[in-house]
Amino acid sequence: MSTTILGIDIGSTKICAIIAEHSEKGIKILGSGIAKSKGLKKGVITNIEHASKSIKNALNDAKRVAGIPYEKVIVSVSGAFTKGVDSYGVINVPGGEIGIKEINRAIQMADHNANISNDYEKLHLLPFNFKVDEQEYIEDPLGMSGNRLEVQAHIIAVQKSALGNLKKAIKAAGLEADNMVLNGYASSIAVLKDDEKELGAAVIDMGGATCNLVIHSGNSIRYNDFLGVGSNNVTNDLSMALHTPLQAAEEIKIHFKELKESGKEVIELPSIGDESHKNEVSLEIIHNVIYARIEETLMILAKSIEESGFKDSIGSIVLTGGFTEFDSLREMAENIFDDKPVRLAKPNETEGFFEDLKAPSFSTAIGLILYGAGKFTPYEIDSNNKLRYKDEKIEPSKNIENIIKTEEEEKETDLKKDLIITPQESYNDQIIAPEEYEESYGFKERIKRFWNMLTQLF
């Protein structure tokens, strides 16, 4: 059975929508769409109507290319207005054996014990350590014998108002998100290697207007941070320093590597206020402006890692995002990050990979697809307050309105209406097993299909 996943990365400079098919054979990308972001600034919705139109534009392009409807929607959440807190949970295990229910109870206890202010809500709860009786550093307690289970977890919380505005923009675009995912978390899913997770790694997604940092240790995120600076700041610096329009400054930034390789020492640029007038500017000055901003950005990120308390637990730095495409950035980063190994990362390739999606600027969007396909941490309480775990059965989407219904499906919908349960009634008392229903009505296969759909809904 396959599921069609829509991942939407809502960035400050661009909206990227990707539609992919997930089946037993793996993940295959079917279509993508990109639109310029409007109504967003530094990761935050500033105009719901404009933002929703940008989302629609990207979505419509992806749908045209894919040619089939999507069933599951995964949307990115900016690190702006998020914070991370650690918590713990402890439970007794009366039966002496730890199953999924016991793990869920312990994790829910950690959620209950978390110190999160009322104006924030949980986005992810990510366990990073289990303890069974007196045995510490258990990677996975499932199936183990023990009388006591403890869990330590990192919780990523987001400001309710910021998340609420994002949800309104998504709804105005005609979508309902099945999951909301921190963009730095999604990027790390797309770019990190298993050995980097094991040894500890800081993943920094450097975008057009923001930088998002997550620190991985083992199988989980231990720290997350946000910086409202990106490659757009380089454009602004060039415009101000060279007295040239923003559009000209953006062109210089994008093509600076080619300009250096051309052998030229001086180029002509239009002036602000009188674009017919050209000024000569040396490439050395342009170089100094660009790399002064890059250096400052990397130094702020290095300070964040220092203040996280996990600097000594990090084996490497992984940089991704459109900002990382500047020449010599890796060498600069290694010097600033105290000679820790630095890797410039693109998203890991999957089948049907479009050429333009191989760029580091699409790491978050690809990570959203992977998250929707189950490539998350071993255990997690997600944005719907539901336990997710490896090897779980991936459920169908709530986005039924996006599925093209056949005549048979329409009939099943009518059958569902006949069996609506009122809120006052008990679900367990009212739902009839398919075998009992068959004895009364005699159409086994159809009822089994309906039974599966109904149990998934409830």
C-alpha cells in the first residue's frame, strides 16, 4: 500500500511544495513547486492572506507536475518563537515487561512534568535517554524486563500565537496539516548520516532570512536555536556599501563566484536613484562586504553552540541551506568552530529526485517528506500529541477531500453516514465487528474495508 505525501516548507524567502509517493519500495518524488514568499518575515507570518496565496501558488505547481492527489500534509515550522526545555518521566512496570504502552506512559509523564509557559505549546517531545531499573543509557527499552522505567526528553515548544497564525495561513490555502515539524528537525532528517548522529552533530540550516540550529546527540535532538539572519543580509550589506539597488546587489551575490573566476578586478554597478549612472567597484571590496557578513553570522552561531552546553558532545558541524553555497564557506566555518570537522550537506537523494531539488536550499522540504514516511526519531510525541515510533503503521491522512473518489468510495461514504455515532455514545459499545455485521448483511469484503477506515478515524 502506498501513501502520497505533501511536504510544504514555509520559508521567509520561498515556499517549496513537494509531492512524493511512499510505498514498500521506498520514496519517489512526483512533483514540486516553488513560489516567492509573501506575508512572512524572519520565519513569522506577517500577513495571512499574502502568505496563503504564496502557499497556494507553490502547491498548485506541485499538483500540476505530480498529476495525482496528495493524502498526507506535513508543514514546516520556523524556529522563530520556539524554545527548548528538558523534562523527565518515571513509571512503575507492574507486569515486569516494557511494551509500547509503558513507553508511552513514561513519555506522557515527561510531558506532564515539563515546565512550559501557558503562551507556548508543545511541537515535539523527543526522548534522549531511557533508564530501566538501575541500567542507564538504554537505547531502546522495548521488550526489556524491568520494574521501573525512566525517560529524559527534550521538548520543543512554539509560541501559540505564531503557530496559530501559521495554521490560519495553511487553512486559507485549503490545507489541513497532518503534522507540523520544526524546520531544523526536518533538515537534519534529510542530511544527517547515522555516524554523525551517533557521534553528535550540530546541524545548521542557513537560509535566506534565518538560520536554524539543532544539536543531535545519539538518536535525538538535545538543543535548538534560531537566528534571524540569512543570505538576504548579504544582499542588504552590498546594496548599502556599494550604493546600488537591491536587485543589482542580489545579482552580484548570486554570481560572485563567476565574477571572481572571470579575471576581472572591477565591475560597473547602477547607482541608487539614478540607475543609468554606473559606478566602478572593485571585486575586492565586494569580497570584503560578503565575507564580513558570513564571518559575523558564523561567529554568532558558534556562540550559540558554546552557550548550549553541548559543544564538547559535538563531533562535527553540518551546514545546509542556500546560504552555504558561498565559495570558501566551509574553510571559514572550520576556523570559527574551533577546527571541528565541517560538512556542507545536500539532502540525501531519493528516487525521482528532480535536479533542482538536489540543492542544499531544499533540505527542509525533503526532510518533511521523509518525516511523513516515518523517518523520525525512534520515539516521539508529535504535534498532535500522538506517540510516533519506528516501525509503526503509517495511517492514512485526514485530507480525504484531496483524494479523487471513485463510485465505490462514494457508496462507502454513504454507508459511513448511516452509522454515525453521537458524542454521548461509547465508541467501543457502538462499533460492530465485521464478522457480526456480515452475519446480518452478508457483504464481507465491503464491510471490512469500511471497518478498517472507521477504526483509523477513531
